Amino acid sequence: MPKDTPSMAKNKIRRSLIAVLDPHPKKKEVGALWEYFCSSCAYCAQQIDRKSRTGHLDHVLAVSEGGSNDIHNFVLSCAKCNGDEKREEDWAAFLRKKTDSEGEFQARRLKIDGWISEMPDTIDLKSKMVEAESIIESALDDFDAAVKKIRELRDVRN
């Protein structure tokens, strides 16, 4: 077993347990997002061919900053905007850079605001994530104990 296997496994355990509490959007929800944004980037309005796999789901509020994986916390983004340009920048500030006029900015902002306004309140998720962390830590401690026992079996065998 490679040395980093336990840490990789712990990372997968952590992500898997969080996904139980805050699951990623379902296919039908993703389809609704594509339809809402008319298969175009919410930031630059570039048309995106869904089959090309160059469309990204971009978190409006990053999970690390308290956002969720609710479909309404995502906008449709082209690979260039999401992958190359926006990075961790606030979506509204980035949108301002991507528009040539105030009217264009306001129209795109209204479209995005309309989508994210459907998002349920995530305050409850934040409090549940605090509780989930202790459950996750307990599961990871159990995993560490299991890895130790398995290594002992391996060492006895040799």
C-alpha cells in the first residue's frame, strides 16, 4: 500500500460524508440550469455546446466560504471564465469586468440574481456542517484505528 493511501482514503471519506449532507446537483437540476442560462455563460454570454464539456458549474458562493452544492448556488460558466479568469473572485465583481456597458452588466446580473434567488436558506446547512465535522472526525479516527490494525496484521504476516 503506497504511503499516501490512508490520507487519500481519508480525503475521500470526508468528501463522501459531506456529500451525504450536501449532495451535488442531480442531472435534471443541471439540465434546468443549462436551460435557464440558455446554454450560454452567465458572465460573458458565450454560447456553450453542452456536448463539448466546456461548460462549467461555477459556485456563486464557494463551499469553503459557507456556500452549498444546491443547484441555485451555481451558474453556468464557460471554461475560460471559470477556469482561467474568475478563480476565487466575487462573481459580481467578475461580471462587471466581463461586461462592456452598465446595461449589459445589469441584464446579466438580474439573470444571475433571478437564478440564485431560488436557493433555499443555507444557514441551517452551516450549523449542520459544524455538527457533521465532529461525526466526520470520529469516522476518520475509526479509520485510523482500522489502518493501524491492518498494518499490525501485515507486520505479523511478514
